[in-house]
Amino acid sequence: MTSRPIYLDHQATTPLDPRALEEMMPFLTTAYGNPNSAHPYGREAAKAVGDARRRVAHLIGAKNPVQVVFTSGATEANHLAIVGGALAKRAHGGHIVTTAIEHKAVLAAVQRLVDHHGYTATSVAVDAHGRVHPGDIAAALTPNTVLVSVMHANNEIGTLQRIAVISQLTTHRGILLHTDAAQSAGYGLFDADELGVDLASLSAHKLYGPMGVGALYVRGGTLLVAQQTGGGQECGLRAGTLNVPAIVGFGAAAHLITSDTSPALTQIRALRDRLQDQLLDAIPGATVNGHPTRRLPGILSLTLPDAEAADVLEHLPDIAAATGSACNTGTSAPSHVLTAIGLTRPQARRTLRLGIGRTTTATEVERAVALIAQAAARHRPARSSAV
């Protein structure tokens, strides 16, 4: 039997924790009630949803479970927060502030406001580590600004932003602060109340839950214009029958993080650092992207000195990882995150994104180092001889 590739793509998705799947199974089989139904099947489903909502709220430091609005994922949550939040504040202005390294779901939501609703937007630059300076956010604010969106942790380089400092700039001005917390919540690093955000987007499949479900944290008193209408589900903010099995799995995955039953972050960080140090030793000239200390523990963005990342991965069937570029409508383009931190287009194309997770082992890290170093050496461009 052929062994599975070493999985180093935990920023794209995490494997579903078997314990979460176990809690989901009854709601995929016998407990199939609609949570809006008044009979016992419906009440059973509604209770399960309520339990999951409490678990997710506990994970992110929400004071009240009702502040958790379930969605189909972080992309929908981003859209509801940004478009719904800005439209709710339209009478107060029409200016949005975000950063140059936001997830494309955030950038697309901002662009929708610009294209279809007449808003203006300012994209704030970041430094070479991918951090936005709060002073630059402050400088971008105007009397017309109604919403600021800054991701808590970047999905490509792992850099953590100073959200609590930024919230001090927005709160007293009455400006909504949204953050994409899809990457950081899975490490138990996100606390909505401590950071002072009004809106935060989450995704279950980034924290060992199922795909197809996410949530938006909505601070009490924050008004939104619903983007999906029809029924009155989720306090009227997100119409549609709830995906009960996925929500249950989301809640179970959140509970596993808060109950300390998963490997410590120090273990994940130690494996990431071993992967990083050994690759830097094995590939002279390779460099690491992201903040050296204020970075998610499981992510490694590595720029190779002279080998195209896509070529390296193409010939690494035993490694499941990602490049630092994205494919848009069939055309490969350098990552906007990597170019925003100062990498050239060729450097961006030479960048690998490697992600350590709960189930990654030291043996897999050692094997991955050897395979990646060999592939990188094999794909170095030939040097022409002087004549």
C-alpha cells in the first residue's frame, strides 16, 4: 500500500479531528431534525447547535454565545462583516481602511463596496515582516471612515498584527473594527474581548473541524445589514437552515482547543523551528518570511535562493505543501502578500509555504527536510560557463 504524502499544508486546511467527527455522526444519521422544528427531533438539533455556539464563544472569548453567528465559512463571514457592517454605517460615511496583505476574501468584499456602493478604500502598507504599523492605520482614518479590517494573523507568512492597539484607534471614533481570525483561532490565540474587535471571522476547517462551516463574532450592539435573506435564522443575520452536523463538529473542535486535550503550541512551534533551522542549513541562501517572533507557531514561509517553488513541489509527490503564489483565472501570479513585504516577483515564485499541525511528527519533519533540500538542489537553474 502506497503511503500518504507528508502533510505540510495546515494553513489551507486541517484534518478533521476524529473526536469532532464522532460528535457529528449522530446528526448525520439518526438525529436529523431541523433545529427550527418544534418537535423532539428539532429540539435535539437546536440544543446541539446551542451547545456548539457556547463552545465557539468560549474559544474566542465572546461574553455571550448569541454573539456567534454561524456561516458557511470565513469567506461568508468576511463578506457579512465588511459589506454588512459598512452598509449599516452608511449614514456616517463611506470610507474603508484595510491592509495590503489581507486575505482575498476581505479584499473582494471591500472591492464590492467600491464597485457597487460608491465607497472609497485605503490599503495600508506593511513592513518587511508583514506588520502594519498602527500609526499608519491612524493616518489613513478620516471623518468619513466607517470600518477598518486588519487580519489577526496572515495565512501565508503567519505574522500577527497589533489588533488591540488598532482597536484603541477605532473605538472612540465609532469606527467598526473587523479582523479575519481564521488562522489564529485554531491556536487558541484569539480573544475578541481582549483585542477589542467588533467583528471577527472564523473557519472550522482551519481548527480541525469540518469544511463548510464558519462563524462571525458580532460584538453586542453592532449593527449589520444581512447579506443572505429569507428566514429569520441567526438573529436575522444569516438566513437558511443551519448545517447542524458541521456546526456540532465546529463546536467539538473548539472545545478540544480550550480543554487542553491537543498537543501544546510549544510542540508545534518546536517542530516548525526544527523544520526551519534544518532547511536553512540544507539550502544555503534560503530565507524566512514573516515576523521572527510575532508569528503563528505552525507556519514557515521559505524563499528558495534559485529554484522555482512550483517546480520543486511538482517533483515532490511525498510532500503536500503550497507555493507562495496563487492561481487566478488560469494565470499564475505572484502572491500579493509576498510582494507587499518587498519580495520581487521572482522571489515570490521561489517561495514555499509549509505548515506544521497537531499530527505532524518529528520523523516527518526530518524526512521533509531531506526531500525538499534534494528537490531544491535538483531544480537550480544551470549556470553558464564563462568562455
